[in-house]
Amino acid sequence: MLILNGKRVYAAINIYAWDEVYDDIVNQAKMLDDIGVDGIIMSDGGVIDAVKEVATHTPIHISTQANTVSYHASNFWYKNGAKRVILGREMNKEQIKFLMENKPKDLEVEIFAHGALCFGYSGRCFLSEFLAGRSGNLGDCAQSCRWAYNLYVEEVNKPGNLMPVEYDEKGTYIFSSKDLCLVKEIPEIIEMGIDSIKIEGRLKTEYYLATVINAYRNSIDDYYKNKENFDYKKYLKELDKTKTRGLTEFYFNDRSNKDFQDFGGHQYNNDYEFGGKVIEDKNDRMLIEIRNKLSIGDTLELIIPNKIEPMEFKIEKLWNDETLEEIQTVNPGKSEQKVILNKPNVEVQKDWILRRKK
């Protein structure tokens, strides 16, 4: 197994592949098998068959793009060599419970718990390829469903007479959904016996991922430690510090739920932004790589892994990282721009994330 810093590593070949790319797929699968990844995530039956022949030591994980939404489909994939299935986001909890009660005992199950929902069925969408030449099927989705659109209707008997559908000055966001958030449901997810939760991170910053993953990691650990006093609100408070399009439980609790579209295209939770990333602890100071403008007097929050409450402090001093000259402010004017600043009373570690309160 390939375990880096105590973490497992999974690789995705979850495209629906044309025949002409199979040689590349086989070569990639051999490489992944040689280095010992912990699983290859796939959705195309042909790809799975090809990979099984050459990556004989690597577990097969079935991608959400395979649209696995039933016990029967899970059982099919199990019979064809799958160790884990990643269920479609369209299932509700009763359907998931039924699957968990009837699946083969050693088949692992993973579900999505947080992040962008897709306008297409379990991620099966060609809109980005059509509009931007960027295929979501190849991991390069431009998230075209989040764009603003001008919509018109045309009367059949008067071709060319286009009448605008109602929208505001930004257009309409008819395809845009809210973001999935199941942190409140962590106790039920755990009691179902789910093996893993997935947090969508495509096109997201390190700051977003650090915040969201830390919130869910703490929610899971805290539930196991004290089931009777689980309080989702403190984890939701952290999640609210990331930019979202609003939050929804989608179909998890109610298949008839309609409250998951964000027709206004709004960005919520703009009170915080990515401040920087720790490069090195320097006793009472720290060297960081900045992501946004920082000035003396700014309020920062240090996100500490495995702790839900961030450590808040103010910037009292800034130093140029090369000359050590004291400065008042620093802007991200170049790639990997660094600065030295005072740190709170804790030993910081490389890659810890700082958020700035606006």
C-alpha cells in the first residue's frame, strides 16, 4: 500500500474512454499498480476490464459516475471485482440503508457528504465540453452550469421574434445548484456503516479543503468520542467560513426535496478569505506564503489540524522575508510571495493554513 504521511492515496481513471486511449490507460494502470496506490477509481466497464488485467494488486473502486444507485448495481460491481462502490448522490438515506443491509459484507461503500452538486446525473454531463471544450468526463469541467445565461422564448408562428425570459442584470442561474452539506447527518451516516465519505474538491483552494476536511474529520472523531452530545452547529460554523452557493442536504432526507437550486447565483460567506500557508516556524515568528493582501492589524485564524476551533490572532508585525525589514503591508504580487509575521503561542507546522477575516 502507498501510505504517505499516514494517508492513503487513490487514483482516478473514471473516464468513459474512446478506444484510441486504451493504450494510455493500460500504461497508466501499470504504473499505478507498480507504485502501490490504494485503489483505482473507475466507472467504464471496458476500462475496468482492461485495468484488472494489468493492475492485479490494486483494489477497484467504482466511481460515482457509474451511477450506482441500488443494491443490485452494487452487487453487479462486486461480482466484477470491485472492493468499493461510490454511490450516486441521488440516493436518499432509506435507499442507502437498504443497500447497506443487503450488500456483500466485504464490499465497502462510500458516499458524497459535501461539495458541489452536478446538474448532470451523478456527474454525467457534457455541457462543459459543448460550451467550453473542457470535458468533465476527463476531469476538466469548467462548471458551465454555474454560469449566468440569457434565456429567450420564440413563438412558433413568428420565427426570430425572441422574447427574454425573466432574469436580473446578471442573467439567470437556472442550472446552478447549492452545495451538498451532510455534516448534520454524520451520526446517521456512521450508524449506517458507511466506510468513507467523499468531499468534492475540484477547482477548490487549499484553504477551502483544509477548512472542510478538518470540520468533517472533527465531527466524525467527536461523535465516536461522545455520541450523546454531538452538536453539528460548531462544525457548520467552520463550514460557513468558506465560500459556497448556499447549502442543501439534497435528497438525503427527502427524495421530494426541491430546495437545492440556487437561481440567483449568489456567493455566500464572504467574510473570510485565504490568508496564507505556513512555510516554516521561526520561534516567535513564522514564514508564510501569502494568498491575499495582509496588513498590520488584520485578524487571522490559524486552522490547526484535528481541532475544530481555529486560533485567532492579530498581525502585530510584518517583516520582508529577504531583508528582514519591517513593513506595513504585503501584496501577492508574484508567485510564491512570502512574508514573516508574528505567530500565536503555538508551534506551527509546514502547510498549516491561515484565513484572513475581511
